[in-house]
Amino acid sequence: MDNLCETCWNYDYDEEYDEYYCMKDLDEDEVYRYLVSRQTRCPFYRQGDDYTLARKQ
């Protein structure tokens, strides 16, 4: 699978746990469908970074 998490809007750093994680709030069914699907890309991927909002202002 393509791992584009580093450029995804939903990917964030948690200082408390000192790790990155996906902020997308998925329920059990959504996680299951994603894990068993044959998709090559995350259906929740959204292009963005820290400067996305700054560029729009």
C-alpha cells in the first residue's frame, strides 16, 4: 500500500506519546473495511501540511 501519511492532513504528532498518528476518527466498521479492502491508497487521505492554511490567508 502507498503510505502517504506524512503528507496527509489527518496525520499529526502526539507529544504525550511521542509518536505520529492518524487523527481521522474511524469506527470499527470503517477500520475493518479499510484493512480488508484491496485499495492501494487510503480513502481518507487529504493532501495538506502545516502551510496549507497559511497559503490560503
